[in-house]
Amino acid sequence: MTRIKERAVEMIQRMPDDDMLYVINILQNLEEMTTKKDVDRKQAMAAYQDLMKYRGRLPEDFEADKELAEAREEKYGSIS
């Protein structure tokens, strides 16, 4: 057991039994946070890999403003 774990055990042993409910609650919350962090990390990596499938370079003659105007015209037409 590492020194820090030994220190934690010593502190818990000195605490009155009435306070153990708080310690258990804190430990459960920490355990959930650790588990959730692992799941979040896996989801983030999966999302990143999904985005990386779409990466690439645009053609040299790509005009973003023109593409946007054409897309708006196609979707909304003339709203006058």
C-alpha cells in the first residue's frame, strides 16, 4: 500500500463511526467521477476519430462566401 493510502486509512480509523456515512458518500462520488471520466475520454476519442474521417483539403479555387450564398439560395430561395 502506498504511503498516501496508508495515511488515508489512518485518518479514517481515527474518525468516529457517526462520520463514516460522509466518508462513504465522498468515496462513492469519487469512484463515480473516475468511472465517468474514463467513459467521457472514450467517447471523446471516438468523436475525434469520427471527425478525422472527414478531414481533407479544399480545392484551391474554393470560395466559401460563394458556396454559402448558393446553399442559402438553394435552401431558402428568394424570400422577398
